[in-house]
Amino acid sequence: MMRSTSKQPSSQESVDRKMLLLLKRKGAQTIEGLIGLTGACWEQVFFSVDRLSRTGKVSLTLIRPCEYRVSVAQPVR
């Protein structure tokens, strides 16, 4: 039997995609809101937000000390 060589997405890549889709559909969310919506654990959401913000796909806005709103980053013109 021949195995497919296509790479399956890692669970972290799946969390990244799920978060971006949710943010596009539902708008900006807090990290706690993303945890509830994605069903992922705090660590997965935190690392995903970190990675997506470093690559410019999401932006963070400070709401109050220790609480951020995550949104899809607007393209730079």
C-alpha cells in the first residue's frame, strides 16, 4: 500500500487556521473568548496568537492591564 506524502497539518496549524477563520467571521475577540470558541487549551491559543501576531496576520490591542483584544490585521497600504 502506498502512503500519501502530503503533510498533514499539525494541531497548532489547525488552531491557527481555526482562530483566523473565527476572527474573520465573528470579529475581534479576547484570548479567553478564543479559548472558548476554538475549544483549544490556553497554551495553544497563546502560542497561536504569538505566532500569528509575529507574522502580521493578527493584531493585539490592550483593553486593560493583562487583557488584549485579538483581531485580523488590516493590510498595510
